[in-house]
Amino acid sequence: MSEVSIIGGITADIEGHPYSQLIQGDSNPGKISMSYGGVGRNITENLARMGASVNFISVAGDDFAGRGAVRELEEIGVDVKNVRLLPEENTAVYMSILNIIGDMEMGLCNMDVLERISVDFIDASYDSIKNSKMVGIDTNLTEETLEYAAVKLKDIPIFLDPVSVTKAERARKLIGRFHTIKPNRMEAEILSGMTIMSFEELEKAGQWFIGQGVKRVFITLGPGGVYYRDESDSGVIRPEPMNIVSATGAGDAFSAAIIYSHIKRFEIRKTAEVGMAAAQIAMQSKTAVNRQMSEAILRQILGGEL
């Protein structure tokens, strides 16, 4: 039985970068790259590379992208028997077209398939989830499925990644049902209904989450680091200066590190430090998950303490 179960999304991420100025309504030569993504999938891959045993619960289309995503996770030891490939659906896709300086000119997404992670799907996967030390959930699930999972899995510590400001709203009424949450500052504002523009307001929001029943709160602050709080401790950890290749996927690596640290029973400050180390590793790669992620590299960054 796996130590961790993750319920969340798989996507295929397609990015186009033109060689010269974009011409609207015409075919533009450029570089096109594709990789697998999705918050739940990225957390799962990071955890597997950290050495955790992971059970992944998700849906994708029975197409080349879906089959490829499942095969890649299976090759690194993830239990994927609860990933359904649906022949009548397309795998969720996020497609972005950049301009010549690398800013996004246009984006198009099709995430409809992720709504097929339903109440019935949670029931069908329950036997493989019920003995997990922690369950990670992202808000690609519908509000109905989130609420059902929070009740059905109430005896297991649940970790919530809010995914985005828009999707965080789905979990707002359920927030006290989660053991650990990791919103960014704007997501924390949506979840708490508070403005967060200072350390004092961070503390106020952190205290509010604890008062609702959350056991551990991590609010990521981008270049400002992370605020952490539980019932007995709180603080902010700032990042060390570093050269960043890409910040994409840093939050997912941080989420994986929080779950990893829960399994290891680390106290909250150490958990935040492990999360910062994992984010640092993620930002050294162009892809959303750094294939070099490992327990050994985390230990190296943390000075041998893990």
C-alpha cells in the first residue's frame, strides 16, 4: 500500500515560441515544446523522485498524451492503477503562444476531462486510499467532489493545493476540513476573505486558518519566501539568492516537500525549509518537474540534515 495518495489533474502543456514577430492570421515559424503537467501530476512525480511511494488518482483521455503521461509516471514507480484513460475524452491541454520576448500572447485551455474525477470515482478508488499517511488534493476537482472527498477521507490527513485564485474559491467553504494547506498570498486572500499585504496581516490570516481547524498553513510569497504557521510556531523563511532557470513548477515541488515532510514527521519550520529546498531544485530546470529531484539533493541543499 502506498504511503501517499494524490487526487488531481494531468495536463499536456504545449508552448509555442516564435522566431520573429508574430503575424496574426498566418503560420509563424517557431519552436514548439510539449511536456506533461497538472498540479496533482507534478506533485506526484516530485514525491516519487523524493523516494515516497505514491498512488495517483486521476483521469485523462485515451490518447497519446494521456497514455504517455501514465507511462512516464509508471516508469518512476508511481501506482497508476487508479488513473482512468477515457476513450471519449481528450487529455486536458494547456496551450500557450508566446511573443518574441517570451511573454504570453495568447493561451487556450481545455480542462473539461478533469471534471470526470467524480464522487463515484472517489468511491471506486477508496480502498487504495484509505491506508495512506496523507492524501493530497488539488482544486481541479469540482466543488461537489472536493466536499465529498473531504468528508469521505476525514480520518486521513488531507493536504490542499488551491491551484489558482479562481479555483481556490471551490475550497473556501471547506477550509477547516484540511489538515495542511499551501496557498500563495492571493489564494490565501480568497480562502480567508482577508487582505494580506504585510507580515501582521499574514499572521492574522494564519491565525484565522488555524482557528478554522487547519493544522498547518504555508503561504508562499514568491521571491519573498514562505510564511508558515501551526498552533505553536510561525515565521517567514526567505530564499537564498540564486539564478532561476524557470519558476514554473516551484509551487508543486514545495507541495510535494510538505507531504514528504509529513511522512517523515518533521516539525513545521523544518518542513518549510525542505519546501524551500525543493522549490530551489525545481527552479533549476526548464520543465515543471526537475528530473534531478531526489532525497539526496534535498539533503545536500539542507547541509546534510534530512
